[in-house]
Amino acid sequence: MSQTKQVYASFRSIGAYVPEKILTNADLEKMVDTTDEWIVKRTGIKERHIAEKDEVTSDMGAKAADLAIKRSGIAKEDIDLVLCATVTPDYFNMPSTACIISNKLGINNVQAFDISAACSGFVYLLSIAKAFIESGMKKNVLVIGAEKFSSIVDYTDRSTCILFGDGAGAAIISATESKEEAFIDLHASADGAYADFLVTPAPGAVHPASQQVIDEGLNFVQMKGNETFKLAVKTLTKDVKEILQKNNIHSEDIPHFIPHQANYRIIKAVGDALKMRKDQVVLTVGKYGNTSAASIPMAINDIWESGRLQHGDLMLLDTFGGGLTWASALLPFAGKANIK
Ligand code: UT7
């Protein structure tokens, strides 16, 4: 009797894209009542990248995906699932941004869809890719986190406009028979009781497009910043401690802790609670701000491009966002290192 071999999901490659235009704290000082000092002290953010008017989420996602495909060594014809995580899709209802990206890349006639899990979107996608691959349904999954957050930010609201930036990151997740290359563990969760902590009220079924939506600015992101901050630190710390404990891995043995890049103070609090050394913690929030679903793959891309991410290196991902949603993942990098 022939036995089917167990297959696992593996993280094959990474790519990212950031728009050229930079919005600095000095620029924001001219737009709202804020200071570079306040922004750096409270968030660690110095600048963020902003897409041009005619550059949309799918453009950025396609550029990041193109790089991830090239770096994976896998032919685009072998990709059998395209997934995009975004809360700033090209179109709020349909078609999905994943469909548009697939078409831009020339990947046609494969399953493609978006998910909405805000900043946790990329790690949520990893869990979906893992399930599709390990059930034998798909072999090579293109996962993309892409956001044009500037399209939902009110640049007269100092409490949010200083935080967010645009960008995209993508990865190829492939089937492998090697246990060494496999995702180790993944945890994703949500609690809708905190839905009003981070919300874009319109357009949607609750507030369809109307003059009132525009007059009241309901199309812009709203955040209960301080409440979100406190819950983020608590949840992220607990989540990461649990995944490490469950897998009997000590925090000092993680070469790359890659948290969601929302606020330096959140990252520092979680890193300190885990007794992480500075060199273990990946930090990109200073130059990109919070890019929501794109933040984790953009951060992975940063350490890959700088040559820090080696084949087999363990990555610990940890994220928190609107929903509220949160997720963590432990996995080795199964792609080729960037040897210069
Ligand atoms: O990615 C998804 C998850 N998102 C997050 O995790 C974000 C979580 N939240 C945060 O990062 C922080 O809460 C913020 C950076 C948004 C705000 O920092 P905070 O230390 O929580 O400040 P706060 O909201 O408690 O505000 C403190 C003061 C207020 O003034 P008063 O009431 O004390 O007079 C604000 O009006 O800071 C004021 N403030 C500002 N001042 C200068 C708020 N925004 C600004 C600003 N510049 N941009």
C-alpha cells in the first residue's frame, strides 16, 4: 500500500516595496500641531513613505510579489494560490486586491482572495497558506501584505496621521518534506469585543457612501490609541511567551524577533519582558512607520536584504491590530540568504 508523505509549509523567499516619497516629522510639523520630539519620543517614528496618487495598493503588492517570486526560484506558473492581506484594498467591495495583483503579475486561473485582519493580516495569511499546503490542496502560495494607509488617514488628525505609512511585502510559502524547513508553530486569534479600538467607519454596510460620510470624515481611520497601546503590550507579551514555552524554545535562542512595527515603545516593552537583546529585535518603525499588514514582511525583507537573514535562521513573528486581532509564529527561513 502506498503511503502519502507528510508535507509541511516552508518560508521560501521574501520581497518588499516602499514608495519613493518620504513624509518626515518635519513635514508633519507643518501640517498639524505636533513636534518631531513628541513623535520620536512617543512612537520612535522619524519618517514614513507615502504612495503617489496614482500608485495603489495592488501596484505596491505586485512589485513586492514580483521580487519574492524571483528570489524563490519558483516559476510563477507553479504558484497555485494568491492571498492578499489589506485593509486599504484598491476597491472596498470587489474585485479583491489579490485578483488585481494576480493579473498584474500574469498569474491567471488560480484561486485568489483577500483577507481583512488589519496589522495581523500577514501572519493570518501564513496560517492559511500552512493549512492549504499541509492538507495537500496547494503547493506554492504567494502571500502579500500591502497597504496604502495614506488613503484612509486624516492628515488633520495628529493622533493618527503621524503613525502610518504605505508599502508592501510578499513571500512564497511552499510545500516541503523537510521537517527542518517547516513552520514550527503558529497562533492566530481575535476578539471583536474591542472592535471600536481601531475602526474605519465608512464606506460599508453600516455607513454606505454619502455626503454625511464625507462631512463627518467617517472614511478615515479612528483609533483609541492609549487603550490599544496597553492591550497590545499585554497581549503580545503573553502570546509570545506562550508560543516559546509551548515549543520549549528560549527567547535568547531566537536570532530574529520580528514584531509588528506600530510603536517603538510597544516593541521595547515586549522585548524587555522577553529579555531580548537589542541585536535580536528587528526595528523598522523609525523609517517606515506603521504599515499595517505590510509591516512584518517589510521588516523580514530588511534583514534579508542587509544579509542578516540566513537559511535556517529561526524567526519569531508577533503582531496585533484592528479587529482586534493578534497572531504569532515561529518558523525557520527556508530560502537562500542574500550573499553580496
Ligand atoms: O497597528 C495597530 C495597533 N496600533 C497600535 O498599537 C498603536 C497603539 N498606540 C500608540 O502607539 C500610542 O497610543 C500613540 C502613539 C497613538 C499615542 O501615544 P500615547 O502615549 O498613548 O498618547 P495619548 O494618546 O495618551 O496622548 C497624550 C497626549 C494628549 O494630550 P493631553 O490630553 O495629555 O493634553 C494628546 O492630545 O498627547 C497628545 N497628542 C499629541 N501631541 C503632539 C496626541 N497625538 C499627538 C501628536 N503630537 N501627534
